[in-house]
Amino acid sequence: MRRMSVVQGMSGSRFVAFAQQKGLCMTAAGAVVDGNVEGGKGALKDVRKRDVDGRVRSFEEIPHTGRNGWINLVKFWRENRFQQLHKHMEQTFNALGPIYRETVGTLSSVNILLPSDISELFKSEGLHPRRMTLQPWATHREIRNHRKGLFLKNGEEWRSDRLQLNKEVMLSEAMKRFLPLLDDVAKDFCRMLQGKVERDGRGKESKSTLTFDPSPDLFRFALEASCHVIYGERIGLFSSSPSLESQKFIWAVERMLTTTPPLLYIPPRLLVQVGASLWTQHATAWDHIFSHAEARIQKAYQRLTSSQGRGSVTKGQYNGVLGQLMEKGQLSLDLIKANITELMAGGVDTTAVPLQFALFELGRNPEVQDMVRQQVRTSWAQAGGDPRKALQGAPLLKATVKEVLRYKFSIFSCVS
């Protein structure tokens, strides 16, 4: 049984994560009940009661949208569901209940709505959860003779790499090292938003308001922040005139994410053989992403060898996740390149989307927004401008940051 998690992405794109043993679909602050978004535990209970009698059911009893995957694929194309997949899933959950299965083209999936059901699924996975291969990505690696990273691995090989990366991404000590880097990017992001309000806002100068779509800006924030943490250097997306290299890199990541969903439903090898434009765009985007990663790996390697030649590494200097992995030398350069590239490219959308969810929830819950703002102001003053100390004094903000980071990295699959 294969399960799929789909999250609406930035700039019209969608990032799709797969799992053999798990699935996830979310609605904002509540569940979808009879076509409406309802908040609170009561709504979740209403959804859960539907068609539930307490017994364990077989796979064949899971409601489905139709057994013919090719007919479903034609419907997806005709109705443009690839661009409105979240609405299609909302409607289907309303019609079939909190768990349903679907076959589109060659892809079979089980979609799960309720967090409690997802939790049960996670608990049953064990040490080596199996995820369905992102075939377009795997085909690109095979054709280009690249090593595969965590997105494309399973079993002991996956767990071995994952545990090495956990040390540099998930542990508290690792987070303390890269929080100042995130803080630098966040400040630039806030200055950019402030400038936009002052330039285009309406109302009095002290109370200007502005309504706009934050998706593109959140996408660039996530990309800039990811690169700063992973590579230890900025790529200049918030400068007044971003470099041509940065613009091409943005295009490549956006194009890769946009072309991934359609390629999931048709065998990529078939598209390669016929020279389909969709595959060419996808492969070209990945080629540029790998070239970008290769250049930064070479720079990091030169810094490391130069420091070793002098007999010391600059004390207190943090060279990003990449630098830490290279310095420890527990993964080969090929494996570092594969994992770093996938972590950077795949993590961008999975950072921007939770941030968008968080902003939406704060926007419609002003009392929570006020609590977070007050905590931040108080803890920042007490911490004297140190973002690490400030985060410790703002539990609501700390929880938000942790969940964003956890969601960003757990897209590689959960660790038992």
C-alpha cells in the first residue's frame, strides 16, 4: 500500500512527499465537515465518527475515487486539478471521509486527513519506514550518474545517512549554531516587508496597511535561509539587485517543484524516450541545482583544506551544515552532495508552506498574535539581542520554529 502527502507550494508549484507507510493532508485549524471548515475537537470527532464501527478494515474497503487510473488522469488534466489539488482533496474528503484511496495514472495513493490517524501510522513504521520512490528524481539521478540522497533511499542505508544528518540539523546544539544565520535572513525579510508597506501601503504612516500575496516572498525567504544554514553563505535574494546566478537558481528550484507533480503519474523513462518537454524542463532544472550545489561544495572544500593546511580551524566560525559534514568526514563527498542538494531543494517548499500556515493562523487569531508579539518583545529585551537566548524566553515562538524545522526535515521520513 502506498501513501501520498501533497502540500500546496509557492508560486503556483506544489511539493509532493511520498511514503509507503504514511500520508498527510491538512486543513487550517480544524477539519472539513460537510463542505465547511470547522474548528475545534468536536469537528474532528464528527469526521472520525463517519463510517467508523471500531473494526479493522481491509485495504479494499477503503473508499476510492475510481479504479481506472488513466481515466482519473484525464480528469486531472481536463479539470486542472494539478494546480488546485488541495481543493480536489478537500472535496474528496468531504465526500468519502477522512481516509480515501486514489489511482491517477501509474500512481496509487492513500490520503489521510486526521492527525490522530497519521499518528497511528507513524507509530507502526518501525526503524526503517518505507517510502515510495519519487521516480522523476530517481530517474534523473540514474541518467546523470548521481548518488541518491535520503529522499530516494529506504532501509538501513536510509537510516545510516539520516542519523548522520540529524546531528547537524535536528539536535539542540546544532540548532543553536545556525539560529543566528536564520536571524540574519529574517531581519532582511522583515526590512523588505516594512519597505513594501511604507511604499505601497494605505492609511496613515504609523498605521499603514497592505494586502498582498506573501507566497513568492516566503519562497525566497525559505531559499535564502536554507542556503545560509546549509552552505554558510548568503545568495543575495533580498539585495536590491540579485545576481543573475541567484535568479537562475530561483528559476531552477521553482521549475523543479512545478514539474514534479505531473511527472509522478506517467513513467519518466517513457517521457525521456520521446523527448517530452516536461521531462526536459525537469532535468534541466535539476542539472542547474546540482551545479549550484557543486560550486558551493568546492568552495567549502577549499576553505576546509586551507584551514587544515594552517593547522587550525577558525574558532567559533560556523560554516553551515555542509562545512560540518565535510569537517567530520563520516560521509563521502558524493553522499554529502546528494543529501545536501536534496535537503536544500526539497526543504524550501516545506519551510515556506508551514510559515504560510502559521501566518494564516496568527492572522485569524489576533489574541495569539498579541501573545507571541509580547513574548518576542520581552525575551528580546532580556536577551540583549541574542536570538538564541531570545528564543528560549519565547515558548510560543520557540514551538513554532521547532515545528517548522521538524516538518522541513521530516519530509525525508520520520525517525523512530
